[in-house]
Amino acid sequence: MWNDGGCMADIKTWLRNIFSKSARREQVESAAESLFKKPDIASVEGAAAEPKPASTAQARRVWEASGVFSVGWGTDVGRVRDHNEDALFVLTGEQEASSAAPPFGLFMLADGMGGHQSGEIASALALRVAASSLLSRVYFPLVDVSDRGADQPSLTDVVREAISQANRVVTRDYPGSGSTLTCAMILGDRLFMGHVGDSRAYLLRIGQPARQLTKDHSLVNRLMEMGQLTEEEAAVHPQRNVLYRAIGQGATLEVDVFTYALEPGDRLLLCSDGLWGMVDEAEIWHLIQDAPTPQQACVQLVAAANAAGGNDNISVVLVETWHERSQGV
Amino acid sequence: MNDRELEPAPDQKGTPASPDVRRTRGLSQRLRQPLSSQPEAAAAPKTHLVAEPLSGKAASAPAAVPVGAPPSPAMAAETQQISGKSQVAYEGLLSAGVQLQGRYKILGVIGIGGMGAVYKAQDLRFPGVLRLCAVKEMISTASDPQVRQMIVRNFEREASILATLGHPAIPQVYDYFTEGSRCYLVLEFVTGKDLEARLAEAEGFFPEAVVADWAIQLCEVLSYLHNHKPRPIIFRDLKPSNIMLDDHNRIRLVDFGIAKLFQSGEKGTMIGTEGYSPPEQYRGIAEPRGDIYALGATLHHLLSKQDPRLEPPFSFHERPIHKTNPTVSRELVEVINKALEYDINKRWGSAEEFRRALAGSLSIKIGSGSLGDKTTTFDTGVVKPLWKFACEDEIRGSVTVADGLVFVPSYDHNVYALAEDNGKFVWKYPTEGGIASKPWVSEGMVVFGSTDKVVYAVDAKSGRLLWTVPTQGRVFSSPYGELGHIFIGSDDHQIYAIHQLSGRRAWTYVADGEIRSRPLVAESLILFACQMGTVYALGLNREPRWRFRARRAFLASPVMYNGLVFIGSLDNNFYALDARSGWAAWKYRSGGSIVSTAAVWKNMVFFGSGDGSVYALDTDDGRIVWRYQTENQITGAASIAEGNLYIGGVDGNLYCFDALTGAVRWRYQTDGPITGAPQIADGVVYIGSADHYVYAIPM
């Protein structure tokens, strides 16, 4: 699965690793200019195509046009299950115009709960209902020219309602089924997260240790919070998968929603417990840092989970963002 | 039952392991409507044993309810339906008329659980009379015949122990037998209703004394069980559906964990979190003090009507009884809370101790004070201003402290410069209109606007005029200086950018209403709000980036933190706007108008509202961190210094709070409304009031 901007992403990654966390756009740009003559954007698809020499101005345009988001994703049934009940959703939308809407990204992951109550249907349905709601209530108005107003709900409310709506539909149509749902919406340089269950979102910021953004709504996590279980005990507890909050379990659902300011170079990882339950965090960061592109990182992560046993479906979405905090004059 | 016998696994509602049953939802009981006579449904019933929902109701009941002759009409109907049918609702469910052991004639089904059914039966040993009994059926689902054999042996041992118990709260065991892979227990037939059913039916709350009486009865039977020789019997599954109230209003315990023997213990079968179980149970520890916790959880539910199965696990401390039922006496709440301690060693040490404490709380007169009343006493006598200075009219704006001087804008048309340390008059600058503008001080200049429509810049040391910029409307707005320019709004709907040193008007931008609050320049944006309820974001080149419209005016000034613009409106909402896009990241609806500017500190944003509250919200999600309710509108702007929050109200009070916790440090009373922002410098708080005074109060 090829990502466009793969070449550029390679270069950006390499350059980013050279510069400190305060890597500035100009530094990166000028380094890129001097080091690499960028290919015509049209030829990016074929990685082996010969790069054509480009002028600095053209290089700058191409650099900007190759976008703010660099995304990889992957899902795998694992080694033990006989079908995959995880679901993923990825959408990015960017504009280049004199007055442009900020870049937009929507990344979602759902892990369906097993049983003949159709875990894979629950996860797929939850994802699509939530995506539909967010696209119609956020992305389309964003792309359209419209004023913001108090008559519109706030973005955290919109995320909350999208997930609540997903829950209502799944509960109504497939009672007894269940799914986790972890949703990351990026608007410009701000992240909005909505979450239920024990799939996870992590933030990897240059120069800082990785941070888990979401809270596991699992019984063992609660017991750990209370000091009743250690992490080691929780990892092998027979009820480590019991959730107290999930999609599809009843009409009312409390959703964790919050917003977070992103910095250029931030990476966001969404993953199901098929990854975090099998591969320890140090190895996950290691694989991500070493991989040349997010897509390759995802391939490595899935392989690592399978190598560790692949006890469950494995899903992962990795987003790199390069959006500047301020546009400048 | 016997703590030796059962696996150290918590309440497992069994499903046979199938590789697909990887994870079931913890609180699956949510789906089911509690019927008045139906205790909880089994979680994720996936075995062939469980009936299809009968007559549209979730008929699956846990192995828990053996007794209850038609406690409700609905139940009776169901029973009749079943007995009326000739075919079985599930394979193996006994129909009416079937006889077991040639002695027990099945009359009907009382309940169905994951393990099997409970039947109402007639003991034919007593001819000519209707001797009723309850027959509880337990079917093992283990595939391995050796495992099944072991289960049967365990069952027989447990049944024997049960049969030796003699306590009014424990239904008598009359008989037990095994037929194939099915085990049967014959019990005393108890008529009545379980507490879960009663809870569902009750309108309003149970009287406290009634619940306390039940609690005492339960402690007595627990004490009996825990003191059993040779080994204590731990009930392990205490919850409202396992507690019946018979027709004489006596407590009866039903479903001793004997059914647990029949639940599949295979790994990976996920069963629900039972809200009443103590945390140590998930570590495999089962001991008498676990029953005490479960009783505490049961009482919490009975008194508060908060069902722990529907809440996050182990959240009793975050959901006190008073949250839903403030009428319960403090004493009883404290006794129950001690039973609910997560640390097993902090609970009541025995059922007897618990019982004594319950009895003790009953005898105390039911308290009138509701928990949560935090009366704070203020030592207003302690707070004394270092100095105060009287102007000739109200001070509505905020003062500014700089270079050893305090600059005070007054409605008496003057801006005063006073000495910071003693308030002595240094100079004043007269204008032709009242001044609500907070002076901006930099480069040795003091800049402010007046309702005489002019923007002034005077020398900070001498008060000598440097320049003026006329506008076409009254100037209430406060100036903001950045990039060598002063930004200030006017009632003529324009925002002015003035070159600071020269006073040359650089440009203006026309908005749709009067601009009365202070603009902000941050992250390459010029932000300001106007009376039409619009927040504007312009680029530094004056190009409009976005506009946000509220339903009513903005009197407050925007503040920015971490890419979010915070501003409250007269429409009662407090908004957090994403600086890039102008979309509301979140908003909080208070109970009154928000007229003053907020302050941000450590991921919290602080503001006051016309509903009388001072709010501290989390900047990431807009949730309340703390909230302090006063009796009058909070009209002043918020200021933070050294971990303290300072804010004034319409009643003239200036409050000092601990910013992290919301605890009041002190309160100072002035004689007029406070609308400005307190300024803190060198350990002194400077604030003006509509009582004409400006005060210097030690921090």
C-alpha cells in the first residue's frame, strides 16, 4: 500500500531526525532544497521514477503541496483469530488557496467484540456512523465558506455526539454486540479526540517521551488505578478484556472527549489491543522511529505483533503532521 | 460458599468457551429492562440452555432467584404461559407436570438463569395438601466428563453444608439429587420480592430507617455465616437481587454461590463486572470482609438508586449517596462508606462491628445538615488595605501598575497616577469623558481611551500629553500594545491601529458593532470582540481570517492560551475557540451573563458569571475543576498570581481563592461593584471599585 508523498516523507523524516525539536520550516526547507531536487508531484506515485531538477520556487510549492499529513495504516487478523473484527477509517483533506480552510484529518479505529453477535459488524457500523456525522458537521462546513457561530455546537460536542450517535445505532440494530471506538480529528494544529473502550491513542512528540492520550475503559485498568493490580498482573489477568464502557451496550454512553494542541512533527498512533497487548511500548516507539515512512512503520508494527503471538486482530494508524503553529505574515 | 471450594475467580456468568467469545461487555445488564419481578439477566447468555426471550421480555434470570411465587401479575402471566405450553422454551427446560425423583412435581418456572431454571414444585410426599417447594436446577456445561464429575461431587458437598445451616434468613434446604449432568436443590419456597424488584418499583427513595433495618438483618445473617464452623461461609454474591423480603418483611438470602460451581472457568471467557464485588475479588481473594463490601455496595444502591453495574467500576467514592439522595443522614453514610473502603483492612472488621455501627447510627437523631455544605468563615477583619485613594467617581476599569506608579482610570474623567507604595497622588490627566479603559503602559507612555471619543497618550512620569487620536465614538475599550502599535476599539465600530511612538493612525478596520473590550494580538492574529456578539480574527496584515458569532454581546476581552481563545458572552456561554479556524473547541453554559475577562493558568481557565459562581474549567475539555457559588453576580475580571485567583463581584467583595482547589483564602468588602481585574505587583493586590476608591491590599 503506497502513500503519496513517500519520497518527500523520507526526506522530511531524515531531516527531522537531524534537527532538534525546534526544527523550523525554513531550516528544513532550505536543507531539502540544497540536498534534494524534488520530483514533479505527478511522478511521486512511482518511487523509482527519476526526479527532475526543479527550481527553488517550484521545490517550495511542491513541498507545501505534498501536504501536512503523512499517514500509514494497517490491519491484520493475527495468528489466532479466524476473522478480523477491527475497522479503520482514514481521511485527510487539505487546501492550498489564498484563503484556505485549515488542513483536516479524521482517523478512527474500532475493535469489535467477539461472539456471534457480530463484532465486525459493530465496529464497521460504529465507524461509518461516526465518520458520516463528523464529515457532515465539521468537514463540509469547513470546506464551505461559512462563519462560525454560537448556534453551532462546539467541536468537542460534535465529536461527542458523533460517537453517541454511533452507539445508538449499533445498540438499536445489533443489540448485544460491542465495539471500542477511538476517534482522532485534526483541524489545523488542533487535535480533538473522542474515545470509548481500550483501543489506544498515543502522541509522539519530538524530544519527548511518548504519551498515552486515551484512558482504557477496562476493569483491570481501573484496578491498576486503585493499586489493586500491577501492570504485570493486569497483562495476564483472565478478565483483562472486560470493558465497562463500549459502543453498543446501551442507549446512554459516556464518551471521553478532549482537545490538544499539536506541534509540527507530532505523530499520532492509534492502535487496538492486538498491538499494545502484544508488543511492549519501547519496541513500538523504536519501530516507529526507525521506519522511513509511516506506512512502513505500520507494516513493522503488525509484523511485531504477529511475531509476539498475534493473539488478536491487530490494527494501527500512524499519522505524522507537519503543520506550523502560526501561519506568519 | 466455602472459600476453599470455589475457584478464585469472580462472579463468572458462564458462557462456554468459544474462540469467538473473546470479550463481552462488562455491563451487559444495561440492555435489559428491569422487570418488577425479574432480577438481572445473565450476561451474554450464549449457551443452549438459555431460553429465547419469552413473550418479548428478557426472561433470562441468573441462577440467583429460586423463589417468589408469582410476585407480580407479569410474572404470573409468564409462569402460566410456560406451563401452558407443551413445548419447552429451551431444550431440557422442564415443563409442568414433569416429576423428578418420583416426588417433586413441577408446577411452573419461576426463573431462568445461565445455569438452569428454578421451578415451583409440589412435594408429593405430602398427599392431600399442597406442600410447595422451590427446585433449583443446575446444569453443567463442561465438556469433559471428568470435570463434570468433579462438579457434581462439589455440588453434593456444598448442598450438604447448606443443609446444615439454620438461620431465619436462610431458606431451608430440604433435599438434593443429581440426574445425569443436572443437579437439583430442593428448597423452602419463599413468597415475596427481591430488593432489586422492589427498587425498580419504588417511587422515590426508601426510608432510611427501613434500609438500616434491612442492613442490620443482613449483618446478622452474615455474622452467622462467617462464624460457621469448621470454616466460615462467605456468601460472595450479595446484591439486591439475592436478597428477598418475604411476606412478613423478613430478609431472606437466596442463591448461595453454589451455582458458581457450574460456571465455566475456562480462560478467556469474559464475564461482567459485578458492581457489588470488592476489588480484591479480582485478585482471587475471597474472605468475609468481601461480603461486608458487597453489603455496603448494596446499601449504597438501595439508598441512592445509583446502580453500580451501570457505573464505572469502583466509583463509589466519586458518586456519594448524597449525590442523588441528600436526605440520608451523615452518620449512616459514613458507616456505609467504611464498608465500601477499597482497602480491605480499612473496612469494618466483621459483620458484627458493622451491625453495631448501623445500630448506632439509627439511634442518632437523623441529621438535618446535608453533606457538602462547606461553610467557610471569613476573617474579613484580618484583611486590611495598605492604603486606599478616593476618586470623585466610580472606577470601572482595571488599574495598571508599572514603574512604581499605579495608574487609575476613573469615571470622574481623570486618569490618576499614584505612588505604588503609599497611594500618594502624583499626577492626574483630565479628559472630557469618563474613563473605563485600562491604561496601557510601555515606553514611558500611558495610553488610554475616554468616553469623550479620544485616545490619549501621556507621559508616565509627568502626565504630560504626548498625542491624541480622535475617533467618532466613545472609547470604552482598553488598548493593547504590540509590534510598536496600539490597538484599541471605539463605539464607532472601528478598531484602530496607532503607531505608538508617533500617535500616527496606521489603519482602522470596521466591525459590526461597538468595540468595548480590549483587543489581543497573539500568534500573528489580531483578536477583538464587539457588541454585536462577534469575535474577529484578523491577520497582521488586517486580512480577515475568521469571525465567530455568539447570540449576545461580548463585554469581556479575549485571552489566548495554547492555541485556544477564551471569551465569555452575555449569552451565558463561555467559549474556547480554536485560534486557527475560529471554531468553538468547546463551550460551557453557565447560569448567567459573563461580562468580564477570564484568566488562564496551568491548564485551567477562571471566570465569573452572573449566576454568582466563580468557575475553574479544564482547558482541554471544558469540564469543571471547581466551582464556588456566591450569593451575587461575579462581575469582575479574574487575575492569577502565585497560585491565587483574585476576582471581584457586584456586591463589592474581592475574593482570593487557592487557584488549584477553589478554597477561599480571604474576602475583602468594598462598597461598590467591582468590574475591573485585580492587578498584583510586589505582593500587593490593587483593585478599583465603583465606591470611588482604589485599594492596595496585601496578597
